[in-house]
Amino acid sequence: MKKFLLTLGSIAAFLPAVAFAQEAGIHDVGLIEAAKALDLRDFAMAFAMGVGAIGPGIGIGIIGGKSAEAVGRNPEAAAKIQTVMILTVAFAEAVAIYALVVALIVKFV
């Protein structure tokens, strides 16, 4: 279901590009050509980075909150909790870095 919604959202984002390109006299264009003609790469880059940062942001917030609760309940285990928290935050941040890489590929390709 998620893949369907993502596909539908990305198609809906570029349908106006096709319409504007055809109004400008460019016929028989696909979504990619229409996006390049209208230079929607900046929008696509911002959209990819924005959507790609939502999940890691929420995840890091939850990780920080839960680790603060854990240290509050068991202060003696703070070092172990901190180690696990830092590793988990790094894994969550990697997803945001992937989104940044995709955004940069969209911008420069």
C-alpha cells in the first residue's frame, strides 16, 4: 500500500509539468522531459529531502526521549544506554543521508 501511495504521489507531482510543457508547445513529452523542461529539479530535490528527513527526525526524537526515560529509571546503566542510543541515532541518521544523496542526484543529473 505504501509503494502504491508513493508512486501515486510522485505521478501527481509531475502531471502539472506535463500539462505546462504541452501548453508551451512541447508535445509528446514524458514526465522526466517535462520536469527538465520546466526545471522542476529544485522542487523534486526539496521534496525528496523534506520527505526523507521526516522519518529520521521523528525516530531520533523518540530515541532521545526513550533513552532519557531509561536513564531516569536506571541511572547506573547510563553508559550502556548512551552507547546503544548513539548507535541507533547513527542508523536513523543514515536514512536522512540517503535522502540527501537522492536529492543531490536529482539536482545534478
